Amino acid sequence: NNTVTGNTCNSNSNGIRLYSSSNNMVTGNTCYNNSYGIYLSSSSNNNTVTGNTCNNNTTGIYLFTSSNNTVTGNTCIRGTGTPENYTTSQYTIFLYGTGNNYNLISSNNCMGKAVVIGGGTGNTVFNNKWDDTDDFTAHLTDYTQHPYYAGDTGSTGTGILQITLPVTYSSWSAVPIGACFSFKNIFNNQTIASGIKLALAGLAGEKPILKSNGNLFTTLTKDAIYTVRWNGVNFILQGEGASGNATASDLLSGKTATTDAGEIVGTMPNRSGTRVGANYVTTDGTTIQFSPPLGYYPGDINTKVEYNEPNLLPANIITGASILGVYGSAVTGGAKVKSIQTIESSIGGNTTTNTHTISAVNVTNSVVMLTAAYTSTEYYVNPGNASLCASLSDSTTLKIERTFGGSPVRYRAYVVEFETGVTIQRGLSIPTKYTYMSDSFHIPISSVDTSRSILLCSFRSGYDNSYRDARGYYELGQGYINVTYVVGINASNYTNFLFSWYIITFN
């Protein structure tokens, strides 16, 4: 907030220096033969430097890291003001480095060497005289530095536009590279597939207008203003407006874009890094097809579309095969045993029934296998007394039965429960009394394939110890399967014969 005026500052390192000083007026001073006539440094901002004479300095006016200053109406020359009076390290006005921004340098007398801008943003250098020509007129026709607005034009459907410039070029090669022109299309909207072209009045022919990506510019909009630059071969459209036919659902949620229809905000869900369930799952032969929900899927390992199939288990896939990485454990063409329980015990001669508690089984899918041995050493032992009948009373009870009398019998019973692969029929029967050895009895069953079926049976003798003689051996029985019945043979004439049987048919 100072005014520096009316000073004569000659033969110094700095004639006048502002260091980190802002909002000052420096005017009407004379600064000769210094290294720097007037020096603004270290954020000296918003100063006005005007009407000063800074001649024969190494640098007339010097700005370093200083912004928003106005430098106007000053004289900064060396010698007679011709280029020969300057070395490469001598300047009229010099903005050094990239820290000088938005300074106005205008209407200064810089004869012999133009203003030098070392960098920065938004600096304006205008109408500074540095040679014998009219700088302002030269600036007006320098279309590489600023666009020329050529006014209204248009195409009646040919796609060829023409503009008239204040200057006339002798040929297309004389048009400066970078020359910039603007114009307004006053005709209706039109699209030319072969591309829009631009002609300059006075030159033969026309040149294509290309987009910045090199594609043809094909669409004109009524009353739109376009700006192009010449690259020596074609005109390049500047600041191309929005185009395209994307809709909100084509754009990721939260993202924005500008299209022919205006600005849109995306609604497409971003599925990156998520696991989402498939909308539909179908098959086509051996191909499984998933229909994912709408959204963006980047295709990485962390983004998944899934479908829960509860039957996709090893037990449901045959051994040796795999489905979607699940390897099968199912066995085909054979029975699968769920459990086997073994019971070892003995039953005395004066006991007719033993019961054993077992782990629960599915009676429908279970059978009992039995082995037994009579422990007597008597030579006249009755084998009928050693016969045992084994059956399942319920899911947790094994029953062993024998006739009364005789010595103890050791036995081992196996309760086998199948999981898959078999069909089981069972029964516990008391056949009718028969007289002769050849007599047999039939127990009806559901029809079976005898080539895939076996019979397990055990029996309790009908003999009791009240009539003990050698006839007891007749108590031994046997059985076999016919297609629709079990055939049993009983040599006994006693009525207490008990027959337990299981038919196992392998699927």
C-alpha cells in the first residue's frame, strides 16, 4: 500500500526492488544502468508498475514468483532499441520461472526485444512495441495466438462451409499452422457421412474438419458455434462438444457423462468384488448357463455369479466323475452298507429267549445273520436243541429264540443295515405241521429276480425236551427262493417250528 514515485535510481544492482510487498504503486521513476531496473520478487502481488523509464539495464523490469501485477506504459530499451543492442541474457521485460501467474504486461515500449515469459499461468502480454511494425495490427492478424470469428456460415446439404478472413492467403501452404477460426452454423441440423469440410474465401478447394481423435466431423447443429485450427493438412475441431447415445443404465452408478441428450448420471450397479446370485440357471446339453443380474462385472477372480445347488454333493456324483470341481464318491451297481453291529452271547437250555439292545437301525433296510454252536458233549445230543431263530423286534431290539431244554448254545449275530443298493423282504413264520421229511411249506413274497437275490434264514426247533430221542435230528430245516415265494423244508412233526427269513435283492 505504498506509492514509489519520482525517483532516479542509476547504476545499482537493483534500481527499485519490491520484496514480498503487495498493493503498491510504482510510477514515474527513472532507473538506468542497473542489473535490474525494477525488480518484483517473492510474492510481490497486486502491484501497479506504470510510466517508468528503465533504460540500459541488464533487465528493465523483472518479475520472480509474483502474480496479479499490472505492468503498463513503461519504457525499457537498451541503446537505440534494436536487436543488436541485446545479448541472450539481456531483456526488456522478463517474467522468470513458473511462479508468475495472471500478470498483465501491456502497452510497454520494449524496442529491440520482445517481452519474455518464462512460465506461469494466465499471463497476458498485449500491445507491447518491440520493433518498427505496428504490434497491434500484427496481433490482430496473428490467428495462431487468438481465433478469428468469421461470423455466420452454413451448408445447404453438401457439408461444405465457407468463411471469409480479413487477410488473403496465396495458397493453403501459406495458412499458418495453428491458425484458429470460429464460425456459426445458421442452417438446420445435418449429418454428412463423408465429413464436413471448410473452405477459405480466395483459396481453391476445401479441407476436411477432423475431430481431435482423427475421425471425421460429420454432424452440424443449427446455431452452434465451432472453432477449428489448421494443422497444415486438415482443420481440427477444438473443444468438441458432447456426443453419443449412452443412457443412464449404460453408465456405472454414480458416474456422470454428457451425451447428445445432455448430462446423465449412471445407474448401472458395480458388481466388482461381490458375490451375486444368478437370476436363472439353464442347461444346453452339457453346458450350464447362468443369467447374472444387471450390472458391471470386471471379470476378476473376486467377482462371482453363483447359484446354490443343494444336490451338488460328492454322494450324488459317481466315483471317477466330477461336476464343476466336485468329485464324486457314489458307487454304482452295488449295495452300500450303512452299519454292521456284532452281538456275541450264549443262551442256556432253560431259556427260550434272549433280547439285546442295539443302536437304532432302519428295520426296513436291515437283516440279521446268525451263526451258532451247541456246547454239549453228549453222544446222543439232539441237534434240534441247538437251532436258534434271530429277528428284529423293533429298531433297537434283537431277539434270539430257541426251544426249551438242552445245553447252552453260543452264537454270534450280525445286524447289517444297508443304505442303498438293495431291496429287502422279511418274515417270521410258524409253518403248518408236516409228517414226512419231504414235506415243504411256501411263504408268498413279491416277485424277485433270483439271479440277484439271496435268502438268509434261521429257525427254532419245534422239539421240546419232553420227548427226547434220535428223531430230534429231523428238526434241521432249510429254505430257498422261488420267484414268488420262499420254500421251506421242515422234517419235524412238531408245531412249534419258527422260521425267520430275509430276502436281499441287489438293485
